Amino acid sequence: MKRIKYLFVDGYNVINAWPNLNTIKNEIGLDASREELINILSEYQSLSEEKIILVFDAYLAKGERTTGEKKVKNIIVYFTKEKETADQYIERSLDKIGKKNRVRVATSDSLIQQTILNRGGTRLSSNELLIEYQGLKTQIKRIECKSRSYSSKNLVTMNNENLCKLEELKKDLN
């Protein structure tokens, strides 16, 4: 049986750790930084083989608020209940799926990092996640550049006989 690869992300921890997201939070607002993180992680999931679960906690939130799981741009976004931290949700999830699957957790919170290791998961800091994401994007750019290079070579190396046939077909179509 193939093990599913999961990556849990402590949303607010990452927002506060990544300079671009922190700037968005301070200059535009928390909603905008959450949305940008969702966009980034959606792209990350499409480049990696991991199922992304982004967790935002409601520990200090009061009153009406979205809670629960929803699928947004191909990733799972989970908003915890009032007085529940992202760490608590991640720990509970790790207990359920950590033994059967490969689970990584992105957070810079040292206490939850230790708990993750004790429960069979692996951890990476928020900054390590940023470095991984940037590395994946760089790899994709290299592949795209090579692909464009090969396709342009194919056009340039067309022999004259085939080029003449194409020109004749073009004339016939007009």
C-alpha cells in the first residue's frame, strides 16, 4: 500500500516568518496574507507530491468565524474551533494518520516541532518551507527553459524539402 505524503502548515506561523507575507499582513491585512499563502501553497502542491493541509487557528478569535475544513485552490484549508490552536489540530491529525503515512509539518514553533518528532512525523521550519518552495520553482523554470530550447531547435533544423512542402500547403490553403 502506497503511503500518502502530507504536509501540514501552521498558517499564522508561516505568515509571520515569511517577509513577503508579513509585509502583506502589515500593509494590507491578515486576509490578504492568508490568501497569498493559499496561492503559494496551491502552487507548491502542484509542484510537489505532497497533500497540503493549511491550518489557521482560532485560539484568540471571538464570535462568528468560519471553522472546519474546506478545499481552496486544490489544497485543504482548516480553520480550528474557538480556543483550539493549530498545534492541537496538527497533533490530533498526526495521531490519526502519522503511523500510516508520511507526514511533515511546517512550523517554527519549537514545542510543536518536538511533539511532531515524538509522534513519527518530520518537521521543517517556516523558512525551510520557503527555501523548498523557491527551489521547486527554480527547477520548473529550468525545465521550461530547456523545453523551449528543444522546441526552437526543432523548428530551426527543419530540412528544406519539408519547408518547401509546408509552403506549398500554405499556398493551397489560401
